[in-house]
Amino acid sequence: MSKKPSLRSWRDRLRQIVLFEVGGLLLITPPFTWASGVPLHESIGLLAVLAVIASIWNGAYNTGFDWIEGRLTGRTADRRPLPLRALHAIGFEGGLLLMTLPVIVWWVSMDWLEALVADLGLAVAYTLYALLFNIAYDRLFPIDTREAP
């Protein structure tokens, strides 16, 4: 277990985060606006703030998950099997849900139950998106095992 597989470089991780968040905003804002009844300008503002929170969480969570997985299995993140990818996506969105629920309550003046339903809807949409995005990203940008992080 002392094997240290390569992690994504900081530049690669930054590209991953930016592509993920921009793609998510483009895909999720219209259905969120429609389903929640929150006006478009408020939805864009809210989802942009949530994207900043998610970006910070994304970098921390993915780097930590990749590091732990690499130590335990000796494999790089781009070789992650589908069941572990699903667990990874669920863990990411679960942690994000805990951070974003209070922001939704405050931003759009929803009560906690309404905000929880809205946040769960976002979590389901983003979990599916995260799973598909990360599979595609790993195929398009495999980890360079020749250089250390």
C-alpha cells in the first residue's frame, strides 16, 4: 500500500474543475429555473455562488479521494471502476448538499424543506452529470503517469 500512483497535476485539476462547473451551469440552470419557480436572474446568481462553493469542494474532495484510492489500490483515478465512480459521485454530492442547503435557504428565502427539495434535485442532476462528466474527462485527459504531481 505504499505505492504512490500519479495524481492529476494542478493545471489538469483546474481544467477539470472549470469545465465541470461551466458545463453544469449551462445544463442545470434552465431546468432549475423552471422547476423551482425562482426567477432566472436569481437562479443564475444562486447557481454561480453554488458553483464557487462546488469548485472549492471539487478540488479538495477529488484530490483527497484520488489520493486515498491511489494509496489503497495503487491505481490512478482514470482507471476507477464504475461502482467506485458511482460511490465517488454520491459522496461528492452528499458533502456538497450539506454546504449548499443553508445558502439556498438564505438566497431565495425558501423554507428549509423547500430548499432541501431544490437542493436534492440539484444533487441528483449533478450526481448524474458528475458521473458522466468524469468518465468522459478521464477518457479525454488520462493521467500522465510519467510525471509526479
